[in-house]
Amino acid sequence: MSTAVVLLNWNGTEDTLECVASLREAEPGMHLVIVDNGSRPEGLAALREGLGALGLAVLARSATSRR
């Protein structure tokens, strides 16, 4: 059985990265999807950088996001 988690981020880069790291530690093979819901550009850039450092490259943006 595999586990999948969807995380919603909105201007919470540090919290989201901490959550991702904790989830990866708890179950390394789980599938993670991080959806950004219109964070500020600098926060979104930091999130992408942090996810890259964790070896994750998938980040979705909400279709209703205005940024």
C-alpha cells in the first residue's frame, strides 16, 4: 500500500517545508503533492528552492490563484 499526501500552501513556506521534511522522514516513499494557493512571489520562489533541496520538484498552483 502506498501513501499520498496533498499539502496546501499559502504564504507558509517554512511551515510547509518542515511538514514535507517530516513526512519524508516518516515514510520516504510517499507521494507528495504541494499546491500553492497564491503565495507572494518571494515565498513561492523560496518554496521551490526548498523543495529542490529536498529532492522534490513538483509544485502545483491553484487554478484560481491570482498571482
